[in-house]
Amino acid sequence: MPHIKITNDLPGIRGLMTDRPDTAAPLNALADALLRGPSPLTRGERELIATYVSEHNATRFCADTHGAAAAAQLAGGSSLVEAVRHDPDTAPLTPLLRALLRVAAEVRARAVPVSDEAIAAARAAGATDTHLHDTVLIAAAFCMYNRYVSCLATALPTEPGYYEEAGRRITAHGYTTAV
């Protein structure tokens, strides 16, 4: 049961955002910029970073929503997303994406500088300053989104296929119209 009164039946962040359009607008604009704006990372790769962070923050709504969006945009689909959830070190990823997930893991774990080792490994795999910037900002932002959803004890969807439909909606329309 949510910790605050939500005046709609929408699950997760969607319920919160529907009740608070004043805060929804900038949060959705940030998600749209991070996950759909210009970047050397594909939209699917950025969704996968959001999924990975959300999975490790134990935020089921975000992990499954962004996992569905990643699956809809990556060649490996849901099999790739599940492999990353299980163990990114053995998942069929490029060395660059694997290194960036390690950077994201450090950002998620603690608010301290990412280790020199993780940065060096990412650079050795081809990461540019923009790759590193985008990865760190996605990971940090999803820590915030995850806490927003989880700390208010929002409801999970009960409809079968909810996450797949959310993934299709996000892929087609982005975040500024996703609520």
C-alpha cells in the first residue's frame, strides 16, 4: 500500500506523476533527454543501463519497465536483458557496454568518484568523455527515480503484459508523453 494517497489506479511512477504533473514534467523531460536525446550510446543501451541500475536497486517497476523498453530496442531482445540482469560479465555485450555497466554499478553503490580502474577499463574499451558522462548521469538519475518509486511504496501493475506495452509506448513516444 502506498505511503501517500494516490488518486488514480496507475502503478509505479505513473501514478505519482499523474497526481503531480508539476513534478512529472521536469522528471519526464530529464528521462527523455537522458534516454532518447543525443548520445554515442543507442537508446536501447541507455535503457539497459537504467534497467541494470534499477534491478540492483531492487525497484521492480523501473527494472521491468526499462527492461521492456531495452528489449524492444536491442537486437538481443528480452534474452539479452535477462542475461544482463543475471550476470553482465557473461552476457553477450560489447566490451564497451560491459565496462560502462561496471561504471554504472559504482555510481549506484556510492556517491564517490568512480574508481580509476573502472574509468581506465571503460576508456580501454573505447569510452569517450560523452559515454562516461551519459552513463554516470543515467545511473545517478535512476537512483533518484528508483527511490521516488520505491520509498513511497507505489503499487506494481497487475495486468498481464503491462511492462511489454510500457516498453512499446516508451519506444514509440518517449517519456514526455508516456504518463
